[in-house]
Amino acid sequence: MENVRFLIGGDSCLTVQFGNEINLEINKRVSGFAERLKSKNISGLVEIIPTYCTVFIGYNPGIISFEKLVKKLKPLCAGLHEEKVEQKKIWEIPVCYCEEYGQDLSDVAELLNMTPEEVIKRHSNTDYRIYMLGFLPGFAYLGGMDKALSVPRLDSPRAKIPAGSVGIGGEQTGVYPLDSPGGWRLIGTTPLLLYDVKREEPILYKAGDYLRFVPITGQTFKEIQTQVLNGSYKYKVCSE
């Protein structure tokens, strides 16, 4: 239970802190702890939210006190670093990278002194770990982007970025699951619905999963989009 802290977050929440930096090993401990906690069905828990290096826990103080909850949590923190190597759950996200679907692709390539094709190759050549979800329902904060693709955010954020847009902002990349304001530079779009209130699980993935961007043509984009809208598309996920 080395370096684990239990912090009061109010009268009905606490934070379990495993570190104070964005770090893959710390995030794996966060994910492992969150899964352990979910499996215990502790009375009084309201929500469990894993982040980069902490787990936020909401609870009902009328059912369980802070002190009793911490007592139950401490044993779950032991040996997390000793567990077997986790199996990667990878979601394939088809992306059309072109000016029609990624209006900043040429600008990004110019800023990086690359061709658009090289930007696409580098961007789609990585499995990105989802460190946490936030900002919007289903917005995944991803780790693992090639640092050579880092570009500054737009000086003036756009008032509306369409759902499905794939962007780069600083050293991060991600997908906008809903229409939203934003300042990231857009290099492509996925036809998938990453957040859909009609699904049993509205958010397609969870923290600890991985995203793999797969380049597709404009024609394939339209075909997948039609399948998604009529409910016939089969979302692709694999394990490694």
C-alpha cells in the first residue's frame, strides 16, 4: 500500500490517491483498484470514478462513515503492482483522415514539417490507453501519442466541433463524442457513436481500455455511418 493516501473530498466523498503524476504504472494501479472495489459491493457506495492517478469515491455517510470506508479500502490497495499483466482490451475506431473530415490536417502537417500521409501513419500506428473519462460523457483522455505529433491548440477555440471529430491538442489526442466547443486541431472523423443514450452502456469503453485508430476512405465512412444509424454495425474489439 506504498504511497496511497485517503483524502477527504467533502461530507460524502473521498479520493484514493496513488500518485501525483501521469504515469502508466500508477494508472494501472488505479484501474486495478477500481475493478477490485466494484467487485466488493460495499454498502453505501454511490459512484466510483478512476482518473489519471486517483479514484474518486462517492458514498452515503448515513450508511457508512469515512473511517469505516477507509478501513474497508485499505486491504484493496495491497499488492496491486504484483498482479499479473493486464490483458489489453482494444477498441478499433475507424477514422477518415482527409480535409473533408479533418479540416486542420494540412495545417497540422505543415506545422510539423510532415506530409499529411505521414501524420496519418504516425497517428494510427499506436494503441492509445484511456487514462480517464471526463469533460464530456465518453471523452477519453488518451496516453501514448507520438510526441512528434504535438501541435499547439488553436488560438481561438471553435464554438462547435462535430461529434466524432478526432483532434490533437498539445501532446494529447482524442475524439469528441458529442458536439462541443473545443480548441484542438482536427485531423479526421469517426462515423462511430462513442456515446449513445440508446445503448445499455451509453459510453462505448471505459478507463483502462485502449483505442486503435484505423484509417478508412470517405466511401467506407459513409457505409459505416449508415450501418451505425440503422443499428447493423458491429463494433470491433480485440484483446492482447
